[in-house]
Amino acid sequence: MTQLGAVFRPQLPPERLRDIARLAEDSGLEQLWLWEDCFREGGVSTAAAALAWSERVRIGVGLLPVPLRNVAITAMEVASLHRMFPGRAIVGVGHGVQDWMGQVGARVESPVTLLREYLDALRALLRGERVSVEGRYVRLDDVALDWPPTGAVPVFAGATGPRSLRLAGEAADGTILTAGTPADGVRRARRLVDEGRESAGRTDPHQVVVYLLAATGVDAAARLRAELADEGLADVPDLGVAGDAGAVAKAVERLAEAGADTVILQPTGDEPDPEGFVRFVAEEVRPLVS
């Protein structure tokens, strides 16, 4: 069965998260995802709060920009989340928006090299290993977690370009695709991820998570068009969906057929009723998605 979720967008103030996390829990939503967008809300702090305010719903962070975070800090925080809330946190890492990384003096010459080194070190630390590495960007000297996770922790990588997608297949346990990815893009991404997995000799499961920009209500089509235009995606065919639960469910199914394991419905930035959107996903769309 395709996993389904929704995004709490960081255009909302963080004090709105508690009510939405509780609504996601009470409505039976499977996953609630958060973003660490500069310069709005921290991904780990909001994830910890959402996990504490709920008991069942899984909380995703998609994603933590690796130039901003020392890999040891990320490992410590992810391990803590999984020990406090076993199996409920889903954490992705990625390049980050390069303009934002430049604003804070963290932009690197080779984002792909950094992400490769980071994924290798992060996954090793979360396995409880003692790590020493002297990479181009990641440097650790005899580092091990005192409190590693008690079980396996999948690490997801956000990826868009061919090199990053192959790298996600090689070095991550799952891939996160943006809402700028139509069904054909998911198929292409799956192929590239599988190429990376084959080159690394990996046969373990690899989950693909895709965001789907969605709008419902009387002005849904106009809001969707406006957001796609703002993102420079107005000319991409078959991107996003506006309409009732049936229309949204069909769009989810198209992505699932293309290779998505999980589809996360992303409201527009000007969604007038974020709580209603979560309820719509859980109570109206979920029953229509197999």
C-alpha cells in the first residue's frame, strides 16, 4: 500500500504545529512532514515537538541541509529521536538551497562530494560504529555515539540531479523527491537510483518519497497555478493537482505507479485552512488510495 502524508509548511508559525500534529494523530494520517527551510524553523526541534505531541503518526524531516550541520551533531540528534520515539522519525539530508548556504557562509565547492562523505559517516555513526575519516569536508577522529539507536535507522537523501540520484542509490537508504517531480520524473529518478544501487552492490530495500503539490477548495486551481508560476514550474506538464479527493487520489496513484513508495501532499504556501488540509488528506484522500 502507498504510504500517504502531508506537509506542515514552514510558512506557518511554529506555534501552529502542536494543533496540526495532534490533528494528524487523531485523524489517522500516516506521516506528517516538516522542512528546515532557511530561515524559518529548525527541523530537529520541530520534529521532536511533533513526536512528543503525538503517539503514532510518523514525523518526517525533509530535509536537513548538510552544509549547515556537523555530521556528529546530526547523528546525535537523529539517534536521540529514535531512542525517545522508536521507529517514528524519518530523517532526510541533502545539499540545501545553494543560495541559502551562501548566505550563511556554508556553501561548498562540491555539494555531491560533501553529501557522499556525510551519508557514509552518518550511517556508520547510527550503526554504532567508531568512525575516523579525513575527507574533503567530513573529518572525524575516533568518534562514536554513546547512545546509538537500538535498531536500524534508515537515512534518506534529497536528490534532483543525476549525480545526486545515483549517489542516493549508492549511499542512502531512501530518496526524497521534490514537488517539482512529475510521474515521468519519478520513473527517471528510480532508474538513476537503481543504477547507483547496482554499482554499490546493494540489494536492501530503498524507499522513494515524493512530494505532490495539491490544492482543494473553490480557488484550488488558481492557487496551484500561482505557486507553480512562483517556483518557475508553470511549464512543467502534469505537475501538481487541484480538485476534490478523487482527483488528488488519482494523482497520487500516478506517482505510485511510477515508482513512489510514499506520497506526501504539499499544500500551497497560501493554503487558507492547514488543519482542514490535513483532515482532507487523512479522511477523504486516504480511503481512495490503494
